[in-house]
Amino acid sequence: MSKYCVNCKHFVCELKSSPETGHCVIKRTISLVTGELTPLSSVPFAVVQRLRHGDCGIEGKLFEEKEVPNV
């Protein structure tokens, strides 16, 4: 499988949004004040993570394949 963000378990896309505006949640944190996940608006876009100087980079260093549920 190719290392496309849409195939990665860290990729999240809001309903009714284009995959191009999806987020990489590998570094999503939990608020120490509320105990809730940080909002997606505070998490970097996947496309930014895949830039040459992003954490994942062009090579997809942080890529982990999504688990396919057994049906």
C-alpha cells in the first residue's frame, strides 16, 4: 500500500470535507485542564506534515497503515 495520508491511521478528515483538508493527529494532545482532545483546528494539516521539512516528510516517516476491520 502506498504511503498516502488517507491510508494512514493518524489521518482524520471532518465530515463533508475534502481529504485535502484532513489533519494529521499523531501529535494530538489531551488538555490537562479539561481532559478533552485538542480541537482539530489546532492540529496541523496532513499536507503540511508531508512537506519536505514537516515531521512526516515526503517519505512518510510517521505513516502507519490503517487497520481494516474484519467484516
